[in-house]
Amino acid sequence: MRVGVIGAAGRMGAEVCRAVAAADDLDLVAAVDPSRAGDAVADVAGVGGDLRVAADLAALTAADVEVAVEFTGPGSVGANLCWLLEHGIHAVVGATGIGAQDLARAESLARDGTANALLAPNFAIGAVLLMRFAAEAARHLPHVEVIELHHDRKVDAPSGTALRTAEMIAEARETAPDVPLGDEDHPGARGADHAGVRVHSIRLPGLVAHQEVVFGGQGQTLTLRHDSLDRSSFMPGVLLGCRRVADLDGLVVGLDHVL
């Protein structure tokens, strides 16, 4: 399978390049990142032979890419996703922050076109399991809060994983208890409200990607936690997405749909 990587010079993008290059059934044939256009992929990610980083998405069609992995950021991911679907290229998207308008357009393109898309807030298998376990626990312990911790260069907060976790909890629990809020002098002390669940974001150097979901009940608490200690933790999920996206039906959100 011919694979291209968008955002190839970023930390996640370079990791994806290495993972694709190491897979026997995948072939890294294109890498796109305007910040390193013209550089050898070998200098950016340590793989790729003579392959060079391209400046724009046209390199994907020129290389006959079948699946593109998108790891850029909120400012570009929506437009990139729509471009891929318009050009018949399956998309595996790890970047979060897609706007509602771009998402609606992408859903329409995937529904009516020839390419599918897999959007995953988190590609770590353990994180997907955490979200599933949290939804199950919420059926019995409706009092819950989410704490997500990431490195200080992550630009969006809350994380896409935390938002999706809150949505899954809201869908699963039968009641949404009232929660105490902070005082007027300290707005934000109680975090953000998403789907009726309080979500707290921490950004510090030294972290990679971590999430806790804390439930409270009469005389007890339950804490679920997942830690990605290295970006390689996301690669099995990314490669699984590359292998399975062509079998999906349109645009699908969540790695759990291909597990």
C-alpha cells in the first residue's frame, strides 16, 4: 500500500514515517511539510532513502498515494482532509481541532466520493480501551471528571481524546448530576464543561500524553488512567488505520471502529 505523510517534519509525522517505512506491507512514497520542503526525508525522520519532503499536497497525487496520514494541526487539518477526499485518497487523521464546517464537508465528500476517512482522537490502543472502560463505568458511577495532561507544545486544550471521552460518558450514563462550581473570583478553577462533564487540561514539559478519568460514588472512587510514555505508542493504531481505512464506509470517528 502506497502511503504519504502530511506533517512529516513534526514529531508525530516523523514517527509515522519511520513506522510506515518499517512495515512490510506499507510503502512510504511521499512526505509533505512546507517547513522542511526540499530536505531529504532521511534527514527529517531517518528513513526514506532518496525521498524528499514536498511543499504541498500535489506530491501525494504525483506519487499515486493510496492512503495519507495527516498529523498537522487545527489550522490546516480540515482543509487537508477535504483535499484528500476530493482527490480520492483515503485519509487517516490524527490531528485534532477540525472545525464543524470542514467536518460536515468531509463527511459529505466521504459519503459521495471514492475515498474514506478515519479520524482518531488517539491512536494508542490503551487510550481507546480507557475510553471504552470509562463509558462502561459511567453507567454505574455518573459522577465523573476528566483530567488530561500533555506536553507544553500541544496547542489545543482540551485534547481531542478528553473531548471524545466526555462525549462517550455522556452517551452512556443515565443521569448527569449537578456538580459544584468555583467561586466568582477564580473562573475556570473547575475546568471546562463538555457534554456535561468537567474536563481539566494540564500542559507541562516532560509530559507526552496522559489521561485520568476519576469517578466518585458513595464511600468510594474509581480512577482509570492511561499514559503514553513515547510517541511510538501511537504507531500500531496508525498502521492499523492505514490497513483498514479502505474497508470503512465514509468518514468514521474513533479507532475502536477498526479494532
